[in-house]
Amino acid sequence: MTVLVTGATGNAGAQVVKELLALGQRVRAVTRNAAAARLPAGVEVVEGDLTRPETIPFDGVTGVHLLSNAGADYAALLTGPELVQRAEKAGVRRITVLWSGYRSPLEEAVTASSLEWTVLRPMDFMSNSLVWAESVRREGVVREPFAYARSALVHEGDIGAVAAAVLVRGGHGGRTYTLTGPEALSVPEQVAAIGAAIGREVTYVEQSEEEARDEMLRAGRPREVVDVLLGWKRDMPAEGYTVVRDVEDVLGRPARSFASWAREHAGAFL
Ligand SMILES: NC(=O)c1ccc[n+]([C@@H]2O[C@H](COP(=O)([O-])OP(=O)(O)OC[C@H]3O[C@@H](n4cnc5c(N)ncnc54)[C@H](OP(=O)(O)O)[C@@H]3O)[C@@H](O)[C@H]2O)c1
């Protein structure tokens, strides 16, 4: 079985690739820049752009993992319907769609298709915490707004494991899975877990929303993206902090905790 993975160079996609290889599958990884892509040995690396569906090589592929947005501005992938049509025509059997916070044209098309589809709805990735790595290393500080907000963060390795299990083992067609970790944590609780993992005190400093906005804009993030991200954190919908057991149901083991993620990534914070 060959599985085509989009977003393979990203936080979640890299884990999909890793888990597929562990299950003995052949992997075709799509990237816009093959020369810059760092992918494991044995992976077939192809250049393609989701905004140009004719560049995505679905031939000879039985399973596909698709992103539902593309580019730095997280814009919805308007080519979703054409991608699904091409996948169907090429004889693809199973497909996972990674949700991006809204019902995308890709999700619309895939759920209306003849493919064995599964939508994966991850909540905040634990890897988002890596944006704190530099200030923790340099000053032992994390600055973030909204101390009260809790999030049912998901380990990106669990996203990869669920996608691989769905694509390889089958039996999940027509399902939408909400992917969360085992607990909802506030930022101060995440900061404490990082401190425990690296054996150093890390101080949480609550920013105002404006300070956070300025910092994100200075870092070059598009204004619309900043508004969406801050809005999500400020008024998080219940699905953002509600723990769901779908990871455990699919994998037959508990979802991984933030404490274990922090131990695995301690090196980034030291
Ligand atoms: N972070 C979160 O908390 C969170 C929560 C829910 C959903 N999501 C969604 O999960 C998805 C993956 O996030 P991530 O953090 O793993 O991604 P990431 O690390 O930011 O990497 C982005 C990936 O998207 C690929 N990509 C971007 N535009 C593309 C295009 N036009 N054609 C083909 N590939 C393209 C990039 O590939 P190349 O650069 O190699 O071409 C890269 O692999 C995103 O769609 C995001 O919206 C994220």
C-alpha cells in the first residue's frame, strides 16, 4: 500500500509519515520544495502544491492524508473539490482530512464523495508551545495572554498515529474524530509542566491581548491569522477545552499527556 501524505514536512504530517513507516507502508510525501524537505529515508518525496491539484500525484496510491488549508495565512483550500475528484478518478480508496477550525470546501467535497473518508478534528497541537522555547531558554519566562483559558491540547504524535491507523487498518469510513489530549490545561499549567521537564523554574507572565497582538504582528504573522488565533484563545468554544476519547478509541491506548510531550521536547527549552 502506498499512502500519499500532504503537509509531510509539518508538525502533524511528519508524525503521519513516521507512523505509516512504522506500520510498514510505502509513503509518498508532498512538499512545495523537495530540496528543503527533511524526510526519513525510504520516503518518496514529490513536489506538489495543493492550490494546483494537477501537481498532486494520486496515481498508484490507495490512501491519502490531506490538509484542508494551505499557505502561511491558513486560507481555506478552495481546490478541495478538484482534489477529491482527482483522487476518486485515480482509484484512491481511503482518505483522511485534517480539519482547520471550520468546515472547508475540501471537507464538503470529501464527505459527499465515494471515498472511504474520515475527518480528523485536532484541537490545539502541543507543538504550539515550541514558540515559547526561545524565551524559556534565554530568560526562563513564558509570556501569553488569557491565563484563565484551558485547552485540551493534543500530542501531534497521536494525530499521526490516528491518521495512520485509519488509513492502513480501515473500518473508520464516514466518521469524524475529535482529537484531544487526556486533559484540558491552562497556559500556567503547561508552563509548570515544561519547568518540571527541564528541572528549572519557568515563570508565566500574563500579557495583555494587545501585547500579544503586537508581538505576533512583529513576528510577521498576517493580521487575519492573528485575529483568528487570539479570538480562539479569548473565547474558546467548548470543543477547544472538552476532552474527547476518540484517540483512545481508535488506538486502544490513552492519549499522550502534555507532561510526556514536555519531557520528549525538553531539549528545545534548555
Ligand atoms: N497548530 C494547531 O494547533 C492546529 C490545530 C488544528 C488544526 N491545525 C491545522 O493542521 C494543519 C497542519 O499543521 P502543522 O502545524 O502540522 O503545519 P506546519 O508545521 O505549519 O506546516 C505546514 C505544512 O503545510 C504544507 N503546505 C502549506 N501550503 C501548502 C500548499 N499550498 N501545498 C502543499 N503543501 C502545503 C507545508 O508543506 P511544504 O512547506 O513542505 O510545502 C507544511 O508541510 C494545518 O492545516 C493547520 O491549520 C493546526
